[in-house]
Amino acid sequence: MKGNQKDSSEKPKWDRSSSNISMTRPGRLMIWFILFISVTYIIYTLKIVSTSQPCEDLTSSDSILHHQRRPEKKAVTVPVTAVEPEPTDLNHVVFGIAASSKLWKHRKEYIKIWFKPKKMRGYVWLDKEVKTKSDAVDQENLPPVRISGNTSSFPYTNKKGHRSAIRISRIVSETLMNLDSVSKKNVRWFVMGDDDTVFVTDNLIRVLRKYDHEQMYYIGSLSESHLQNIFFSYGMAYGGGGFAISYPLAVALSKMQDRCIQRYPALYGSDDRMQACMAELGVPLTKEIGFHQYDVHGNLFGLLAAHPVTPFVSMHHLDVVEPIFPNMTRVRAIKKLTTPIKIDSAGILQQSICYDKYKSWTISVSWGYTVQVFRGSFSPREMEMPSRTFLNC
């Protein structure tokens, strides 16, 4: 039995201790490595937590001051006052007046009525020099006289017209070139007219103030004659009634006008040449019905008595029509009209219509000119129709 037991005990056995040591040695190294990393991480985390500060509201003023390293810069508010541009006045306007040496002697009297040299700037452009007396009245009441440049090199082929139209069409450009650099700085508008054109300058300024002088504007009106508008254009400012050109447009015109005129030798007058150049520049006519060409014959009573409610700016062809007041010369009649103009220039000639229902009267008032009383009641539309006291040209 003992022998058997001895034999049995001598059987080969599995040495667990040796196998465990050989199998777990790399595992133990991995475990120690993991423990080291974990302990390091825990210590680092505790250090961060112990030294960190609680989150603060960054929108609060204290928090902003705490986190802001640079000193605070206080914003300084500087009040900005909007500078309004100076309203357009007569000192911003330069007139260019087309005149004829043959008619200068008596037509200069029309210019004296409205032109005030101490308040206005402008030039009279003649075709040639005229003999002028050393009259102090003329010198005090007329603008300086200039002689237009030579236009003989420009072609003119219209058989019914006169080539003086070329020199007249260049007056705006010549007026611009005649100004020195200091004078140009204060110019906003150039206004063109004839020697028999009479302007109500207060109303001219009222019209020009409606527009931005820094933009390109070509302002005027059509003819009262339907036939004239058909023959020439419904988009043309008639020069005798006067028209206004803004300074930027005058500068643009002066750069191309001579070339433009060369392209239109067959046109009749100066104003259609001007309109042709405006069309090339892409500037349309801005219509203001207070400019009056008056291409009519006879008596202006019907037109003046029914003037629309708009500033009366100008009138033309005073040598062709009858005096606007009876039994006096043309010049004296215009001077008489200046009396109500001084009182209320804005309302001059504007028509008002009223009714007397008890007497069945219709009353038409053209301020400063005439009062008409009609028996019966007539509609405003009928009263606004001018009486035919004139004939179309």
C-alpha cells in the first residue's frame, strides 16, 4: 500500500507556481502602468479643481472689469450737426442774354426793368460792338457786354433761318468760360434769355430751389403755339422764354457743344441746337410752365388773365405783341406790372375764380393785372380757357 502510495505520489504533477509566475509577469507590469496613469490623472484633476475659480456672468460689469486686462477706454460721443446747404439765391445764378447790335438801342430798356447789377451776375452777348454812350444809368442798370466768338467755321444750311443761331446757342458755354475760377465756385445755375425777355427773378429762384443744382438739369417750357411745337419739338425749351441749366450740365455741354453743333447744320435756331446737344448728353427737358415764349401775335390779355397757378417766371416777344396795358408804350406797361410784383411776386398773374351766387356772377382775378366779371355761372374749366385775344404764329 505504501509502495503504491509512493508510486502514486511520484506521478508528474503540474507546477502551478512556476506557471503563474511566468504567465502573469507581463500582466502585472501592465496593471502597474495603468495604476500609475490613473493616479497621475487624479492628482492633476484635483490640482485643477482646487486652483480654479467659479464661473462668473460675463455680462456683468464686475466680470468685465475682472477679465479685461487692458484699461477701459471710454467712448467719447461727438455731436454731429448736419450742415444744410445754403438755399439757392440770385448770387448763385449767372445770366446769359442774347442780343443783337441792330436792336440793342431800344431792347436794352427791357433788360433794365428786371436786371439788378448789384444783386445779379450775367453778360449780354452781342454779335458785334456797338457805340455806347457814357451813360451812368446804362452802366448801373445793365450787365457787362461781351462779343460772341467767331462762328464762321460752323456749317449752317437752313435756308429759312439765320446763322446767328449758332453763336446764340454757344452763349451758355461762352459765359462759363468767361468766369474765373473764384466765380465758378459759387455758380449753381446758368439762365439763358433774349434781350426782349423779362424775368421775374424772385419766381425764377422759387423754381430753381425745387431742384438739386449738383445734378444735370435742363429746365424750361414749350411754346404756347401748337404749330411751333409741332415744327420744332415738344421736348425743347424755347430760348426766348428762357431756360436754366445746372452747373454740372453746363460743364458737360461746354466740352462737347462745338462738336455737337457741327452735326446739326440744318437746324433752324439756337434753342433746337441746344436741345439736340441735350439729347446727346441724355438730359431731358424738365418742364416748368412759368417760362413763357409767347409765339403769338396780337394781345396777350387772354393768356395773362388765365395764367395757371404757378410762379410766373418770364415773358418774351414783347416787341411783337401789343402792350400788356392799354394806352402806353410796351416798356412803360412792363414797368407798371413791376408794382404788384414788388408787393407779391409769388402770386403775380395767377388766376383765382370765385362766384357770387346771389347775383349769379362768375369772377376771375388775375392778381396784379385784371379782374373780370361774367354774368352767369361758368365752370372752372371754362374759366381756365384763355380768351382768344391773340393769334398763333
